[in-house]
Amino acid sequence: MKTVAIAISVLVLVAGTAVANPIVGEWLYIDFDPPNFAHRADPPIYTSVDAYLMLDLTHSGEPGFASVSFRLDVTPGMSSPPAFTNLLPGDLAIGNWETGITLASTECITTFPAQVAVLTLFYLGVPGDVSIHDDPQYPRWVVNCEDPGGVFYYCMYSSGGVGKDPAIGPSGDCGGNPVEDVSWATIKSLYR
């Protein structure tokens, strides 16, 4: 009987842990209150709100990353022109967050969830979304810290809803591809 009670306790503990951290795999998502998985914000009209772009590799098997590629979209009329800030060490960026951007770090990022960037919005009272899309040249690319860097692919866990629930809520969209090795010269050519 004691064995059954211990087994049930372990199952409850494991189930509770799975619910507490819903992210499994390589996930990119919007969080308005990191690291609390807040995918919706309800700011007062004519105030600023920060939408953090987060990358979580906690349960992916990848020990870290050096760069990530994506594109962001903001519902027209929801905000005055947003301010984009790269939060990775070194502030290396190629492209534009609205058309496709690759952000790179000068050090290996190994602490997750990692704050990749922040989009500061000035809410105009029109409910809308901050959504994550594929970079047209490097769709869903994440490059690990090895030499040569290995490319793997993230899934979009959740967009962010401002004044409404997010259009793509938790569990998101995954169009994953197999891991491929890329030469260090190819990765360096992205930053010239």
C-alpha cells in the first residue's frame, strides 16, 4: 500500500511539473511578463506595453544558441510605430524586424527562457496581435554554438494579444525541419 501511495505521489508531482512549464522543444513566443508566459496584455489606452520575444530550449536537448531568425507583425492601427530592441549580447542584427531579421549573440546563450528582443508598443485602443512569422531567407532558423554551427528549427508557441486573446495561442504552430550542419563561413557571411 505504501508503494502505491508513493507511485501516485510521483505521478502527481510529474503531472504538476508538466503543467507548470508547458513548453517542450524549441519554442519562440511573445511574453508580456517574462518569464510568466503572459501571452495577453490589457494596457490602458495611450500607454506603452512591452512585447518580449522569448526563445526557450529548456527541454529541447540543445544546450544553447548563437543566432535566431524571424519576422514580426503588428496589427495595423493597434500601436503607433513600435520600437524594436535586440536584447542579445553584442546587438548584432541583419535585416529588419518587419521584413525578416537575424539576431546574433557575441556569446552562447544557455539560460532559458531567453529574452531575444522587445517590441515597445504605444497602445492606441485597437485590439490586435504581435505575431511571429518566418524570415523569408532563413525560416525558423536557430543556430547552435558549435563550430561549425548547426541549424535547427523553432516552433512558434504563441503570438501576443493586446486587448484580446492572441490569434495563435499556446501550443502554437510547428513547421519543423531536420537539423542540418552549416559551415562557420556560411554563418559569418550572414554578418558581413
